[in-house]
Amino acid sequence: MVRDRSPALAIVDIRMPPSHDTEGLDAAKTIRSQWPDIAILVLSAHVDVDHAMELLAGGIRLGTY
């Protein structure tokens, strides 16, 4: 979807289909590497801190709440 629409912001859940494991983080990493200007908002009720911090460490613009 990001490839087709070139959004300013991508919103992903850490656990997305098909397995609800870390597909959202994997998608966010791909977005970050291929389209570094697209902002990424990662949401989840389940937090995998190591993977999330790895993604966030590579960003230029970050915000935490």
C-alpha cells in the first residue's frame, strides 16, 4: 500500500496478519529503509521492546509518548 500511495504517514500495528507475530515491525523496517521520508506510527497492545527500539533507533524524526 505504501508503494502504491506514497503516504506521508504509515500506521502499523506490531502484530499484523497473517501470523500476528512481528509483521507490523517488519513492514515498518521495510518502509523506513525504502522510504525514509515517510513517518511511521507503530501501535500495539503487545510490545516487543527490543524490536521496537531497533526500529526507532534508525529514525531521524522520533517522538515518544
